[in-house]
Amino acid sequence: MRRQLRRMGGARSMARRPGGDGALPLTLSPRVLRIGGWVVAILLITGIAVVVGLLGGDADTGPLGASPSASAPAAGGTIAFGTSIDQATGQVAAGAGTDRFVEGNTFAYSVPLSETAPDPVFVEVRRTGGGLAEIVQAPVDGRQALEYPPALAFDVPADDLFEVFGPGEYLMLIYADPALAPIAEGSFILVGAPAASPSASPSVAP
């Protein structure tokens, strides 16, 4: 029995660090190490989930702290185009509706709104075809007082549009505030005169 104790004492001395105070190092069983690893992994996954939730939000609400979306277009926010306005209703006159205009036409538009029209409005025009796709009139340059209050309607000689924009296909957007979403939009076409065909050379009699 003494020999066994002496052997155990020798084994403990071999486990001491050089220059140490003789204390035994902490040894953990494989089971404890495995449990500790699982705890660390769970804590890491939980931390990542919290960070992602704070920064990314969810699919319905979007990122946390994101600015609210601009107001949606008003009900009935489609621009109606035509060649005249019915001053009794403030809308494009019956039978005058068209989205194609030639020089000499009156260019008119109206927007049926479910509430009082803002005054003034801001009109943006973008060329979408028949030329370079670009904004040909920015909203801030298209500040426009209502011509037929309280209706949102306007008319102007089509020649004015041909002079400024030229023939082509266009998208019009109307804003109550240029910093918000448009309250109405619609497309129209300025039809240019067909190109003149070259005149046939007169035949020369032999």
C-alpha cells in the first residue's frame, strides 16, 4: 500500500509545471469539453441571429430603421390625355381622348382624384422612345398651378411640346411634392410629320 502511494506521489510531481507552485492543472473530461463546445456554438449562433435581426429586419418590414416608403399614388392616378377639357367636369371631354398628338392639336390631360387636387403640382416628362431616353422636363422645372381648380387638368398647344421635346414617345409623371412618389402617370406620343420621299427624277425622252 505504501509503494502504491509513493507511485501516485511521483506521478503528481511529474505533472507540475517547471517553476510552478505545485498546483495541479485543471483537466476536463471529454464529456465536459463536448458540452462546453455545444454551449459556445449555441451562444455564437444566438449572437449572430440577434445582429442579423437588428441590421436586416424581416421580409415584411424591411431593415430596421429604414425610412418609410414614399406615399403611394392616389386612387385613380392615371393621366387621361385628349385634345380638349370639359370645363364642367374638369376632365378630358368625352370623345376627345387620345394619346397621340400632331402639330396643330391641343394637348390636354386630366387626372381623376379621390380628394382635392394639390395646387400647384409638379410635372416630370421622360422620353421613352423615338430618341434618347432621358428626362426632358424635371419635376422642379414643371411646377404648374391648376388651370381648372379644383380638378387636376391642363391644356396647351401641342406645338409647344413639339418645340421643346420634339417628336417621340413620352411618360408623364405628376407629383404633389417632387420629393415624394408621383400621384399619377401616363404615356403619350408626339407624332412627327412623315419624312418627305425624294421626288422622282423626270424621265428624259430619247
